[in-house]
Amino acid sequence: MDRPSFQKSFLSPRFWPLWCGLGLLWLIVQLPYPALLWIGRVLGALMYRVAGDRRRIAKRNLELCFPEKSTAERKRLLKENFASTGIAFFEMAMSWWWSRKRLASLAHIEGLEHLQQAQREGKGVILMALHFTTLEIGAALLGQQHTIDGMYREHKNPLFDYIQRQGRERHNLDSLAVEREDVRGMLKLLRSGRAIWYAPDQDYGAKQSLFVPFFGIQAATVTATSKFARLGKALVVPFTQERLADGSGYRLVIHAPLEGFPGETEEADCIRINQWIEGVLRERPEQYLWAHRRFKSRPPGEPKLYAKRR
């Protein structure tokens, strides 16, 4: 994709409300980090009360994935999850507008040697990530240390799309954005030895997926991870991130490449990926994007797991 460029049309009156909102957001993120965490939690508490549809989806996901927890435990986890989502709003702005030095002061990165080794060997890397609420800031922190390309879907609002891409790419001018549907482009980058951020943890429909267990429930799981690894001759390197509870920043871990991947069948690969994701989420469930309908697609004959929107 071409680099984002400023358009004169962004100055037209229809964009003024967004400009005002962005200006206010810029002012807020000049505050100290502890203050932003506090404001984010307050925003999350407000979202918990007003975002009815998303709250119901997240609540249902927690019921499905953690049936062993009590109702009170799941409610507490749900509130913590919304607090994390509120903080994420300001983390997004931090990643766009904080200086490199200020942002880097929050990074605690482990496992960079795995990416560096792959680069020395000329191997492409699928950086297998998850949709954590810390997604934006985690990508920015890692991008300061290693060139990571990303899959990208254009935002409907052209001004927001411009601001978002500018913010994402300023920490790593060498990174490239690949449209999510551009399979050939992604394979070309992998074969040339580049690393690409890719998250296989959402429901993208049954057409290009297999139904395999996830938290004991049949879930549509994309087979693209296996295909990209095989056709792109790439390593699959798991990547996790978390906001540290003591307020000192973020722990990013680049894990060792998956051995023997892709395996003999795409089904076995999908099962393996889901098992790994499940293990990660059991450790830090409060920071995951539970407001996504992960079990929306169902195998033939199975009932829907989410109630209709009110």
C-alpha cells in the first residue's frame, strides 16, 4: 500500500468534529502515564454501563470459555476487561503521538533474538499475535526494535485512516502495510525474508476456516496460518504482550518459532494454534478483546451461541 498522504479535503467542515476529538485526545495523552491508566479505567467503567451489545458479547464469551468460574468471578473479570479496553483507547494515542524515547521507556522486550536469527538466515516470519487490548501500543514498541510489516484494512473515515496509519508507521518507517486480501503481496514479503504481524484468533467465517475446538467449543479457525507458512516458506513465531500490573509498562515476548509447523494437516495446525492461544488467554484473560463474536460461525446443524442484538 502507498504511504498515507494529507488531503486538503481533511480541512472541510465535515471533519471538524473529528479534528476536535483528536485534539482533545492529544492533550489528554500529554499527562503522566499513571494518570492515563486511571482515566482509562474510568472510561472503561463508563463503557461497561453504556456499551450494551459489546458487554453482552463479552459476557457470553466469558460464560462459554470459563464455565468453571462463578458468576461473580466472571462479572469481576468482565469489568476488568472493560477497564483494560478503556486504557487501550489512550494507549492507541500514546503510540501515535508520544516521542520514541518516552514510549520506549515502557518497553520490556524478551526474545528479540528469534527475529534476529530468522533475519540472518533470510527466513520470513509470521509473527503470530493475538487481539489483546494492548495491540496498538505493543506493535509500536516492538516496531522500534525490529521491522514488522502488518495486515491492514482501510478505515471508513479517510481522516482517521490517515492519522492511524501515520501514527503506526512513524515508529518504523521501513514497515509496509499489506491489504488483508492481498495474499500474493503477503507471500512475496515472506519469501523475501520479512516479518509480518498476523493474528489468527478471530472468526473470519466458515469459508476459509475449519471447525476445531477452542475452549472446548467448535470454533471457525482460519487455515491461512498454515498456508502462509508453507507457501511463504516462513517461520511461525508466537508473540504475546501484556500491560504490567505494577504500572511500569509492557512486557512483550517473542517466543521461539513453532517446531514442525506447518504439520501434516491443516486441521492439526489449527488445533495446535487454538491450544496455544487458549493457554495464553488462561494466564491473562482480562486483557483480551472478548467483545468479538468468536463463536459466531457454527458447524452445520448447531444452534447460534449469541442472542440477537436488541
